[in-house]
Amino acid sequence: MKNKAMDRLADAAPSRHSGALPPIRDIRNPGDAFIQAEIDSNRRFEWLLPIKGLLAVAVVLVLVVIRKVFFE
Amino acid sequence: MSDIDWPAVLGSALEWTLLALVATGAIPVLSASLAFVAIPFHAIINHYGKAAPYLPRVAIIIPAWNEGLVIGQSIERLMALEYPRESLHIYVVDDASTDETPDVIRAKAAIYPDNVFHLRREQGGQGKAHTLNHGIDVVLKDDWMQALLIMDADVIYMPNSLRRMTRHLADPKVGAVSAYIREGSQDRNYLTRFIGLEYILSQPAARRAQNVFGAQACLAGGAQLHTRENLLAIGGRIDTETLAEDTITTFETQLGGRTVVFEPLAVVLAEEPRTIDALWKQRLRWARGNVSVTSRYRNIWFRPSRKHNLGSVSFGIVWFSIWLLPVAMITSSIGLLGLLFLQSDVALTAFRALWIFAACAFVFILALGAQVDSQLALRNWRELFTFPGVISMVVMLAAFFPEILIEWIPSLFGVVFTDSGLFILTAAIYVWIPFSMVIAWLARKVEPTAVGPVLAPILIYLAGYGSLLCAITFDSYIKEIRRTEAVWHKTEKTGRVSR
């Protein structure tokens, strides 16, 4: 039976977010070029982490500012 | 000597002691914060630079005891992996199953005669490690296997997951690779949603940090890939002495100077417990296993080594912060209560400092964690907002915005706190954290009763999922002190992940 969540995950984030990968001729053995491109793509994807970290810090700062402005 | 004001000296000493107790509550928060601050550095400190195209011959060992409902689907998913089929051998070690497991495996072996193999143990029930060793003995008999994947019978590998794991083995320094075990039940309930969030925080978030620190605490039991060399170096066997064989394997790999890599983008779906009782048994097994790991490796903690990073201060703090979290919760509350009863001026300051820090840390951790797997976090948004527990969130609110709880809300009902009322409220807030573990324990007790389906989730939402895990860890202390026999409780799997 199809698992929709799995199928969504199958082509999940990394490759979509970090540029196109070479076409696969054989899904079971996609070739070194594809695998290396996927590694590079995944590596670039990790550069979103600092941005996500800054966003998380920003959420904390909002709380701190609210406290400073309205409760001190 | 006679000039010394002994009551004042003793009072001051007691106050400092109580303050030190309060400070113990900050250690786990600090530890978690440091780990999460490290996550963005995974952009720079990761293993992708040393990864390369590499598709070794992989032997997959699946321990199976009465897994008839799930094993067929798991094999099919493995056969659908984006991986050369001629490089896959699947060994299902049937641990004397009494259900239809052997029939299902034989049927699959008939369909895939070059890939699926049925290994039968006639004397089963000794635990997962013994079952795995039965399979390992077989795969080590010849030279075919270049890498060994150990997995659970119920997990489902995403098509690209194995390929994304093996690429790290191109680096000869890597001994093992672990994947992201993602809660994947289709019929989710409140508990599986909490577990899903916990797994986000503990795997693609915290294990990225462990990649940065250069020491992994544990390879996922359902997704660990070893090189043949590593398997042989750790003795060609899985430890059978403890209930934490995955952690032992992880430690032995790193102590041998080989790297363990966590690959966050290799996703494996797993079915997790739907009841508190099942979760309690599973986590109690893990917690008791960690006690033996802590004891077995007592000579490595906080002793930095050039060979591995398990002895680093950062890793030690993370390890013991998790293991001793219930102790920190209790000592911190004792400190706050003591200061309150001493009528110390610093009680309120210490409480606010601790809880404001905790609130900021929680918000940061949850905000970052939610972005790491935003799809799952969005799906579980109710549990995301109530992860620390509704009452703990009120306590944080009281620390962060004291006027709201002390003045605004009471004024809505025309209530003004008297001094004694305020004292009782403050004391209640200070003891809440250890008391939340009691609430979590109560949730387990009411779960099987007629009101359980309604009351148990309410209690967990109020107490917090973290308090439930702490209560289980606390139970492991009791079991260890009483020297209760450590029993292998198999977590029941019903194939929910594949529906």
C-alpha cells in the first residue's frame, strides 16, 4: 500500500532546496556524478542551519524585548 | 574567635549551599543550550567534505521475533531501495517466532532468492543482541559483506537512505554511520506526536551537534551501518551483557579511534509506542542500559583523549545532564524551597534567573528544532507548543512576566494575593518540576482505567513530555538501587508505519 508520508519524504528537502541534480538513468545505480552532486547539494543545504539558528535567536529576542518594554 | 557571629555564618553557608542546589537545575539547561548553539556550526563542521560516491556490498541483518505483521513490508521496502540490488543481501534472523513470520520470510526469499535469506533460531527469547550475533556469525563466514546494516523489523528505509549512509564509508576513518529515525506512524496519537518531536530534537538536531563535537552518544538501533573492518575491530559481535548494546557498539567504535557519523538526510521511518506503559518499558530499558554504560566506561568520562572525543568535557556534560536530569530537577527545587523558607532575598532572584534562562533555552531549542524538520513539527504543532508541559509554561510565564500571574490574571477575578497566599503559590511553583514527574507517573497508572483514554493525555499535556521521560529515568534509579532484574521487553509493533 502506498505511504503518502513516505513518498513526500522520498523527495524531501535537500535536493529541492539546493539546486538540480543530474538526471538518473538507473535508479538503483545512479552513478558517481549523481551521487557526488547529491553530496554537494546536501552539503550546501546545511548552510541553512545558521539562518535557522538566527531565526530561533530572533524568537527569543522578541520575548526579551517584550519583557523589557512592557514588564520592567 | 568569640567575635564570630556563628548563626550568621551558618545562615550564610546554608544560603550558599541552597543557591548551589538551585544552580544544579541550570546545568541541564545550559548543556542543552550549548548543544543547540552548536547545530548551526554543522554548516562548516560536517562530514560531507570527506564523503564520496561509494556503494559497497551491504549485508542487512533484521532481528525478527513475531514480526509477521511488519516484516514483509520491510523487506519490500528494502528491495525498493535506490541501491544496486546485486549489492544487497537481507538476512532475517527469525528468533524462534511463533506467528507467521517464518512463512512471510520464506515467501519473500522465494521471490528474491539472491537477496533475501531466512536464518532461524530454534531457541529464541534471549534478546536482540543474541539474535543479531546469530546473523553476524553467518555474514562474517565469507568475504562478500563490505558493510553491515543493522535494522529493526518494523522500520522503513526511504529509497535514498542507504545510499546517503554508505557515502560516508568512503572515508576509511569512519567506522559507522547512523540515520535519522523519524516517527512514522500513520495512526498518530498524542504520544506518538510527542515522540516524533522528541526524535527531531534528539536526532537531526542534537546529533548534528554531536557531529560537530566529534562524538556520537548512540547509533540508532534501527539504522546503523558498520564497515566490515569496524565490525571485526569491535570483536565481530554485539554486546550481550547489557540492555544498551547500541550504545556499547557506538562507544567501542569510537574508542577504537574510528569516527561515527550521523547522517540527518538519510531518513528511516519507525513505529513508536502509542501507550505510556509501552513507552515506559522501552525507555526504562534504555535508561537502565545507560546506567551500565556509564559504569562500564567510568574511566573515560571527562578525560580528554587524542584518540576519541568521548572523554571531552562537552560530551561528558551532555551525557550526565541527561542521565542525572531528574536529580537536578529535585535538587533545584529543594534549593528554591529552602531559600523560600529561609525568607532569603535571593530566592526570587534565583528562581527568576533559573526560569528565565530555562524559558529562553526552551524557546530557542524548540524554535530551532522545529525548523530542522519543519514538516513533522508543523504536523505536531500542538505538542510543539506544549512540549515542556502547560503548567511548566505557566511557571516560565510567571518568571518571565511575573505581573501576568501575580496581578493581571487574579485581578480579572477580583482577587488580590495575601502574603500567605503568595507564599503558597510561590512554594507550589518551586516544587512543580519534581511534582510534574509524579503527575507523569500518575498518567501511566490511570491509562488502563476507564477514564485513562481521556485523563492520561490531559495529565501528560499538563506535566509535559519531558517530565514523563524524567519520571522513567527516576524509575530506572529505583530499579537499579533495588537491583531489579533488567528484562528485555519487546516493543510491540503492528505495522502502523506502513499503512
